[in-house]
Amino acid sequence: MLLTIDIGNTKIAFGFFEHDELITTLSLATSIRRLADDYTALLIDLLPHHGIIPKDITGAAICSVVPPVGAVLEEVCHRYLNTKPLVVGAGIKTGVRILMDNPREVGPDRVANAAAGYKLYGGPAIIIDLGTAITFDVLSPKGDYLGGAIAPGMEVSAESLFVRASRLPRVDMVAPEHAIGKNTVSAMQSGIIFGCVGLIEGMVARISNDLGQKPHVIATGGYADLIAAQTSVIESVNPDLTLIGLQLIYELNKH
């Protein structure tokens, strides 16, 4: 069994693969204060509920945008699972040719998304990851990583309003019925959620114009379903895209 670990700024997603098939996932909140023993204790408690026996895990792959937490999860793999994890980074085969000015600037999660996006949907493609940030990753018809765009995520925007505007409350990420809010909460939800939809529609149009052809548009991340329900430009939703990309990269480096 292969364990894949996607460490984001907000959450850590764990995926478990049996014979290249994703059989279950679980997630934990990202915390730089947790030690290896803390994460191990949480996993010991959670894995049986997902039908996972730790001794069945024979390999692991990690991508992380939070280096201190990545190091802690590496230690968990070594000590608790008795396996040396593959860490996506420089020197690792990914199957993705990165055509950026500095390929090392591309986050490992975005490389994993590109690997899975091209494998599952082909190219050209735009992969939109709706997490702490909203990232747009652009793939050529041959699967080359051409570049992308980065914007603040919805929670970042909402928290900024709460912190910087004394009379604005925190709001739940729920789409209101109408764009015209009739109270402060619905007005904020409209601006944040429909504003995100407008951002995505506008960026897809601009990127498509740059490409000179229509790409397949894929959404992943925590708010993919919420936003995809509000726009027709998103053609596919795959919340497990990064985990699948990690599995593909692990297979490339297995021998």
C-alpha cells in the first residue's frame, strides 16, 4: 500500500493507494506546533476507522509547501511506518517538463497537480486549485507546464475583511441566493464567492486567449465543488488530484 501526503498551508491530506487505486483519504489541520509523536498519535487513532493497517503501508510520497511540517511527516514515515518517503523536489522525476524562468519556484503540489491533470484529462488544460491561495496552472497540449497565476484564496480574503474592517464579521463560505446582498453577511458572501467566480471566469478567458485554443478546465482543492456549482467554465472537479499526482510521481521514481 502507498501513502501519499499533501501538506498544504491549511490542511494535510493523506491518500492510501492499493494497486494504483485510491481507496480512502483522510485529512488533518496543518500545525507547525505538532511534533512527530503528535501526528503519529493522531494517525494511530484515525487509521483503523478507515480500514488501514499501518504495517500494510510499504511506501510513501510527500509534497509540502510548509517545510517544517514536511520534515515532521518525513520523521513519522521513518519511525512509525518504517519507510523512507519520496519527497517531491529537485532531482525527482515528475514526468512534467516545467517551462518557467526558474522551475524550482513551482511548488511541489502544483507539479503533482500537473502530472495528474495531464494523465487524467490531457492537454491543453488549466488546473485551478482552490485552497489558501487560488492557483492557476497551465498545461500545453503535450503536458508541459507553461506557467500560471496566483491569487488570494477565499478564506484569506474573508479573514482580511474581518481583520481590517472593524464592523465586518466572519462569514461561512456559502453561496447566497442572489448577487445583491440584503444584509452584511449575504453581501460579504456574494462579494467573496461570486467575486471568486468572476476571477476564475476572467482568468480562464485570458489564459485561453494566451493559449490560442480552448483548454480543459479542472478544479481541485477544498472549495472546488462550491465554486464549480456557480460557473460553467469548470468542466471537471477532482478533489484528490494532488494525491493522484503523488502516486504517479512515486511510480516514476520507484526503480
